[in-house]
Amino acid sequence: ASVSRLVGLVTLAALASVGVSYLVLRFFNKVVPLRFANSVYVLDKERNLAVIYHPFHERWMQPGSRLGYHEGPHQAIDRVLKEELGLEANYFKFWPPFEGAQYGLTEIVQPPYQVQVERRKQRLGIGAHYDFVYVGTVNGVKPPLESPLNPQWKSLNELKNLHDMGDPAAPFANIIPTFEKIC
């Protein structure tokens, strides 16, 4: 009886240490070495880009967001447009044009314009940050942008000038080449 009791205590201690180890690693983001997000490049008919002033990075950036738990990159587009620009999804027309389809349990969803991997220093434990980049234009008249993130329409030249002047609020280096490729 004492041997089985000892085996039970050792097993319980092992399970407890595994649980504590998992929580410690999870706290330091070691369990999820990759991070996934979407970026949404919204252009008006004059090819101005809708940008936000990101409070964490303190820079002008395209709208985007880390993906929520069990949220696909295509599903986050409507949320990002609403929260960061104050736009409803019906203002937005994707590139390339797309019509979804359903084949039994398989759904064909909006593909991204491109997928990019950022390998610059991330938060502790994150080795790479994947951005699913979506591009589109607003339908018709340029809508006003409204959110606490101070969204604005900026031209490619305005963003390049911020970068060339060494302005600390200039967008990250990858945003301008992507914007040039789109235009």
C-alpha cells in the first residue's frame, strides 16, 4: 500500500511540475514561437493610403491586428476596418476581385495580396511574425476615417518624406515598398 501511495505522489508531483512549466513558458510566449496578424492596405481612387498612428509603435502604419484565438486572417478584416478606420466592410473592394464558394465542408475565402514574414526582434519568445496582407480600394467617394487611432489618408510621397526626413513617426521600412508595389 505504501509503494502505490508513493507512486501516486510521484505521479501527482510530475503532473504539477509539467503544469507549472507550461504556465511559465506560456507567460513568456515560449509556447507560441510564431505570431500571426493581418494588415489591410485601403486605398482611395487617388491612391492615397489609409493609415493610423499606432500608439505602441508611435508610427504611422497601415491598419492591422494580431489574429484573435481561432480567428482567420480573412475574418479579421471587417473588425480591423471598423475598429481602426471606422469603415464598414461594404466600403472595401478587394484586390484581386474575389467571389467565395462553398464545396461541402470546404469554404474558399479571400486570399491575401501577399504574405510577409517579419524577423525583426519581437516580444520575448516570438521568432517570426507573419502578416497576411490584404489590399483594396474604397468604393466611390472617399469616406471620412474615424477612430481613436487618428486615421488619415496619406500619399506615397508623404510617407516617403517622413522616412527621408528621419521622422520618428515614419512608417516601418517594409510599408513603403509594399505601398509602391501596390501603386
